Amino acid sequence: MGSQGGFYQSKEFLDLVKSIGEARSKAEEDRIVLSEIETLKRRISEPDTPKRKMKEYIIRLVYVEMLGHDASFGYIHAVKMTHDDTLLVKRTGYLAVTLFLNEDHDLIILIVNTIQKDLKSDNYLVVCVALNAVCKLINEETIPAVLPQIVELLAHPKEAVRKKAIMALYRFYQKSPSSVSHLVSNFRKRLCDNDPGVMGATLCPLFDLITNDVNSYKDLVISFVSILKQVAERRLPKAYDYHQMPAPFIQIKLLKILALLGSGDKQASENMYTVVGDIFRKCDSSSNIGNAVLYECICCVSSIYPNPKLLESAADAISRFLKSDSHNLKYMGIDALGRLIKISPEIAEQHQLAVIDCLEDPDDTLKRKTFELLYKMTKSTNVEVIVDRMIDYMISINDNHYKTEIASRCVELAEQFAPSNQWFIQTMNKVFEHAGDLVNIKVAHNLMRLIAEGFGEDDNTADSQLRSSAVESYLYILGEPKLPSVFLQVICWVLGEYGTADGKYSASYITGKLCDVAEAYSNDETVKAYAVTALMKIYAFEIAAGRMVDMLPECHSLMEEFLASHSTDLQQRAYELQAVIGLDAHAVESIMPSDASCEDIEVDKALSFLNGYIQESIEKGAQPYIPESERSGMLNISNFRNQDHHEASSHGLRFEAYELPKQTVQARIPPASLASTELVPVPEPVYPRESYQTTTVPSVSSDAASTELKLRLDGVQKKWGRQTHFPSTSTSNSTSQKTVNGITQVDGSNTANSRTRETYDSRKQVEISPEKQKLAASLFGGPSKTEKKSATGHKSSKPSSHMVKSHAPKSSMEVASEKTSPVQQPPDLLDFGEPTVKSTAPSLDPFKDLEGLLEPTTQVSSAVNHSSTAAVTKSPDIMGLYTETPAGAHHKDSDILSGLSNSPMTNMVGGTTTMQVAQSSKSPNLKDSLEKDALVRQMGVTPSSQNPNLFKDLLG
Amino acid sequence: MIKAVMVMNTQGKPRLAKFFDYLPVEKQQELIRRVFGVLCSRPENVSNFIEAELVRLQDSRLVYNHFATLYFVVVFDSSENELAMLDLIQLLGQQTLERCFKNVCELDIVFNYSKIHTILDEIILGGQVLETRSTEIMRAVEEISKLEAATNAISFIPKSASSWLSR
């Protein structure tokens, strides 16, 4: 070594490398390196170190840093070396700084000047070295310092310099596109450079530019095609051949660029067909690089506008790849197949066997790639095979990261394509058993919900069969040692809910099992909590059924333990259990009804049952509650006025209505703003806010509204600084209703606005919707390319056939399945729920105003209003009911709707009124749909099992 | 673009590491360790690709090849072709280094650190493959070597490192 160039190295360095190579342990190596660092530190700072010595020290430093040790003390010396006049020392200096420093390092500023000087050097080698450093070290701020020289160098006589200058410019573009945006045309110019190397270099920046903005480069398609043609026809100098392939790297880059330019562009693609076909034929499939080009051709073909002949060639190439003995080629084949099946799904069939072979392969990379392909290929006909395979593989691997991913994919596929409930539950069991701690807790919740709700069929026996099979499988699985916590939670819940439902197992058997679980996993409090609750349910069902409850001794001891538990949650549950056992059958039945997990729990979020208490307190002189949002905001009043103006001018109909409130607002402003300066900040933002609210809400102008407004403001005025709109609550029952409505609207003022706009646009929307439906139909029913989508479409269409159900969750399932459809707007909702409601909403407003004093109608109208917001708001998660507070608008939705839920009569009224008003309604059974709509929202269930987006967070 | 080129021996000791996107030294070390961990668990006669997830990299792919006692690893993103990268290793490892050092061995790389960096700089610039003609690469290297020879009269190194430190 060293023989060729005589790169100077000393004996010391040799010894260092040797001793490190012979080091027996990491500790020994570290010791050697640390002593080396000490030596270097001393030597390097000695004055008058000869240059060549210095050069060696720096190289040794680089080596030390590569081994993972800190060499920062030498950075400054490397920087100094770049200033040197001799090329060799300079080179070493530049090499070291490019390895040591990043573009934001403080020392860079010391190098910029040198780089500037070197870029002007006569010696092209110096320029090249400086350009190397430019690529690595110049950051956004220093770009302007060297940019002029780089541009000059683009026309340098030496091709090596031009090439590097282009790369430098490209790096600038990557770091800060705006800094070189005016120079981008240089890349186009250099594409015509007479040196193929320089031309090849420009392809890199052009590829990036085209990725970002395809359309401005469509004109280059012809040029790229002709360049590719020339390259493929071996018009380039022989030196560019590589393994008998003409300039393969250039070909690959060009094919990548063509793939971008031809994507979805028939005209551009047609220009490419001939040359791509030529390359398919000419490619030498015996060499590695030949296959690289072939693979790139396949990628190109699968990206551009499809051409049957080329697709055929691509399919041929893929089958050659897959049949090859080389794992690399198989890997590429699988990857290419994944691309091509997007266009022609049928080719996957020919290669089934080859794909299965790859699954058996010892190569892990290949296996994973194949699973990725299978994941893309899954449809309802092959889901069982694929998921089974995936689970087997999941069990076999140790890498938790990948295990998580594959588990979530299994769950996703199972949820999407499950052929039967039985299979689904079994699959989920397997996933939980082997990767339970890795899957998202939501998956478990979904499973529980699925078992509770069934599959949405009307067939109750099927559902109960599903449950008993689940119970049976769980009792069996409990025999296994060491189950994941999440899975145990599911098991406990299902056993508690359905363990005794079919009468096959006695309560004491199930409770015994549950106690076993709680004991065996005594360090898992969540599981214990689930187990206690399950016990409580079992006992409650027993009591309700009139049977004697006989607590097992182990259960007793468990309870004693929990009653004294450090966990307050466990304690609470244990006390609850104790209390439940002491109650009589009737009471138990009402607090723990059997099979009621799907029933709605009414939560009165407005806490209306406290109204009496509040009133009492206020009468006694207590301060009323002011919502937080209205407490601190020193809202700009003129802003509100502006908004009022805006509102008024944009909607001619409301113009009159706004006159009054505006005046009142103005009248009130001076005191209000005055007060604000007098440090009474709390209440007055309420006035503008309120006046604003009242102006927007009773949108269709009515005298009643404005008089009411006046009245109320007066009331407020009297109770200066204290009262908000709440005092009016105390006047009478009916008005309180009204104010509640008003508040609702204010809180959701955004939605209110958007709603009004929506009503105005309603006609337009109705016009659009057929178009959307068409799109949906083409995505679902048409000769769609992806099975997955069509399969979900099929699924979603199925449950919609039976529309009204007494069982709320089922309709929620519908919504969920609809949500999966690729079109954002669920087609079913479009069909009956939404448009009709939209069109009725504005016309219903007068009803509201006229009959505002009648309680039930107010409810109806508000309900309708809310259903109109349905398009905008999403219903909250069922679990979210417990954990998170849904924000803003749906908050109120659920309030009022829950108030409504138990009065089918009002619902009926609502339905009929809408029928009368909405004559242009499309759906025949509008009433049903409305009811269903309300039910769905009332349930507040989000997209459940069928939603593919659910696992986004899992997949990362 | 190509993100990094790494050379390590079969014991996992890094012999060369060039990162085209800046990574702090600790991160570099971590990556090298992870890559080696994956490499040494791979059986013989399998593909030359590694899933980037295994080494906790985002949006990356890895290709490696094995020459004598050395692993050559290239890390790159989706805008490069895997097979082409494999050929790049071939180009670097077999053709160019063989030409430079006749019979390339581990120590050649350590001792000719700066030379190898020069070669790499010729082939890859700013993360893009710029030159694949090995004659051209050699010419550039020799030009620099000539300069070196002119400034350094003496070489302290024995003719062949591999002769006295065979591995």
C-alpha cells in the first residue's frame, strides 16, 4: 500500500491502527483512543509543527472521530489547513472540515473566505476541492457569498468543474429554493452541455424540480426522450459504458424523470412508448445493472399512461425477476409487482406461486417486502390466507417495532375484509395473544364493541352465537399463562357482559375465572379493575334474575384486598360491588341492566338538574357563573360592528334585522369601553357578544327577536357589572329554554355562521351531489382497479338496505362503514339525511320564531338545526364520552338530542314538518332517515371498525 | 439522494464513514452499530437489501455488499435505484479500490483514508452519483497522487501493510 501515491503515513499511525485492530474489548479500544487523543492534543498545539506532520495529525483526528470519539479540539486546526497554499495540505484541510463540521457550525464563517478565494483559483483541482466543500458546508446564509462564483463556474472549460458547479447549485436549491430560483434556468441550459457527464449531472436537479412542479417541464419531454434514445443507442463515448450497458445511471435518472412527466398525461406518455419499449428489448438481463435499468423501466411503465404492449413487457420482466435465483431480483420483482398491480391487477394471479415462494424464503427483507405486497393485494376472497400468514410471521419475529406494524396491519385487514364474525374474533384473539401489548388500545375497544353490537345484521341469534363463541374461546384462552394486559381487559369485559348470558356457564364458574385473573395478574391494576367490574356485572345479572348470589370465598378475599387498595379506582369499584350486592333485584336491574352496553347513557352536560339549586343560590345573592370564554376576552367591539356590517351587506334578506341591534350596540359601547378602562374587565365583553349573538341567531328577521333583544339588554344594563344573560333564566320556564338555545348558538358561533352560509349554498350543493354520487359509483361499482375499495363499497352498501333500526349501534355501524368509502362525503348520508335537512333548515326557522314559546317545537327545530350541522361536525367517539369532552358544537348537539331521545313523538313531528316543507326531498322515507340520523348522532359513535384511518397512528 | 456510505469490517469496526447529510457523531455511531447488528444476523446468500426500519431510519433504504472482511453499506432515499446502488458498491469496492491497491484489504482503507475520500468525492457529490467511469475516477486520483508524490519524498510506510498484518 501507499506504493501508488505515497500518501504519507507515519509509523505511529500504523501502530495506532494495529493496536486498535487487536484490541480485545471496547474498553481497551477506548483506552488506546483516549491516549491517542491526548497525544494529538499536545502535538497539534505545539508551535512550528511541520505541515506534513500536521496533515497526518488531522487524518488521525478524522480517524479517531470516526471511531466515535470527540475530536472537536482539532477542528480549528483543520480550518487553518484550508488556508494553506499547497494543494495537498489544503485538500486534507478541506477533507477534514467536510467530515468534521456541519453547515451550521460556528467555524464555517472562517472558511467561507477561503472558499471564495479558491473558487477563483487557476488550478482546477483547487476549484474542485473548494466545490466539494461548498456542497457540504455552505448554508442558507452563506449562499450569497459564493453564488456568483458558482454561476461563473458553470461555464468553466473543464467538464469536471462544470459538473461540480451544477451539483453545488443543486445543493443550494435543496437548502433554500428561493435563493437560487432565478438561476433554475441554468439547469435547463446545461442539459444541452456537450459533455455527457455534465448533462447527466443536470438530471439530478431536474428530477427534483420536476418532482415539485411537473407542469412547467412538460416541454422537456421530447428532449429527455431523445437523450434517452441516444444513450440507449450507444451514441455516447465508449467510456460511459458500464458492464456493457451504455451510461446506465443516466438511463435510470431519465426513466425516473419520464415516469414523473408521463404520470397521468396521455400525450406526454405517447412520446415515451417507443424508447421505453426499445430499452426493454435492449436491456441485458444477465447483469445487475441491466436489471436495474429494467426495473426502472417497469416503474416508468407503471407510472405513465398505460400502454398494453409495454405492460406486457413489464409483466414479462417481472416474471423473469421472480423466477430468478437471485434474491435481489426477487426482491425487485416483488416491488415491481406491487407497482404494476395498481394498473393491471390480473397479473398478480400468474405470479401467485412465486410470491408464496418468497414468503417461505429465509431472507427476512424479501419476506417483509412480500408481506407488504400481500397487504396491498388483500381482498375479501384471500384475506383468510394472507392474515393467517401474517400472524404466523408476526409470532416468529422478535423485533417489536415491526411486530407492532404487522399486528396493526392484520387488525386492519381483518376489520376490512373479515368473512365471518367467528373468524374475526379468532384472528383478533391470535393477534392479542401474541402482540397484545403492542397493539393500540383502540383495537381492543373496537373488538369489544363489535362483540357487543354484532355485525349489524338484524339476526339476534347470530349475535348471541358470536358472543357465546367469544366467551367460550376466552375461557379456553385463559388457561394460557401470561396474557397481554390489553387482551385480558377484553376477556374480562366480555366475560362480565356475556359470560352467563347463554346460560351455559354458571355464575360461580365465571366469577371463579375472573377471580383467578385478578389474582394471577395482581400487578396490573387495569386488568384488576376490569375484573372487578365484570364480577359486579355477573352478580348484578344474577340478582336481577332473582337468583341467590353466593359469593365465592376467593372472591370475598379479593374484595377485602381491593377495599383496602391503594388505587382509589379499585377501591371505588370494590365498594360499588359491595353496594350492588346489597340491593334488591329491582334496583339492581335499573342500575345494571343486562346486555345494555350498547344502550345510550344520557349525560346531561348542561347539568340542568342543578337549575333549581342555582336559582335558589342566586336569589340568596350568589354570583352567577360566567363561562370562561366570556370572562377575559376584551373583544374589540368595533370588530363586532364590522362583522355586523358584513353580515348585513352579504345577506340582503337580513338587512333590516341588523339595523336595530347595531344601534343598541353603539349605544352600549361607550359605557362598556369606559368600564373596561376602569378595571372591571370581567363582565362587559358579554354585551357585545350577546348582542352579536342575538342578531345572528334569529336570522330571519322578526320583531319578536328584536324586542326580546332590547328587553334583555335593558335587564343587563340595570345589573351593571354583575349580570350576564343568565339572570333572564329566572324569569320563566319558556324563556329559559330560549336563552339556552341562544347560548348554544353563541358558543358555536362559527358553526352558526357556516350553517347560514350552507343554507344559502344548499341549492348549489344539491346540484353537485349527483356528480359526487357518480364519482362514488365509479370508485365503487365501476371497473375499479383496487379491490380494497370496491370491497368496502360493497360492505357499506349492504347495511344501508335496512335503514331504521331500534338498535342504535347498528346505524352507527352504518355510518362507520360509510366513512370508509373513498369519497369523503358518505353516499348514504348524501342520499337522505343531508340534502333534505339542508333545504328544510332555512324554512324551518320561521317555525322556530313563531312557535318559540312552545317547548316541544323548539326542541324539534333545534334538532333539525343540529342535523343540518351534521355535515360539518363529527359525532364524538363512544369512548370519548368518558374520556374526552367533545368540543364546541357537538357538545350542545348531544345535550339537546339526548333531551330529545326519549320522545319519539316529537321526533315524529319533526319528521312530518320536514316532509311538508321539503317537497323536493329525494328519499321516499324521509322520516326514517331523519330518525336514523338523529339516532346516529345521539349515539355519538365515531367511525368504528371499518375505518382504515383508524390505525394511522399505529402505522406511524 | 445518497445519504451515507459506510465501510465496516466483519467485527463491526467502522473503517470509513461518509455522511452526505450531516449527522452528529453519536448518531453516526449508533447507526453504524445498528447496521452492523442487522448485517451480522443475515444469513448467507440472501438479498443485499435491508429494511430501513430495522435500523430506525425514516424514508431510507439500505444496500450492502460484502468483500473479503469488509461490508460496504450505502444508505439512500427513494429517488435512487436499489440495484444501481448495489452496482455502485461494486464500482467502488471492486473496481476502483482494486485498481488503486491491487489487492484491496481492510488496512488499505484505513491507511489511505484521504485517498478513499478523494475517490468517493469523485464518484458521489452532494449525495448524487456523478461519475461512474472508473478510468475517469482513476485519472482524478492519480492527478492528486502525483502531486503528493512531488511534495513527499519519503514514505515511512512499508510496501504493503497487508504483508505484515494479515487478517
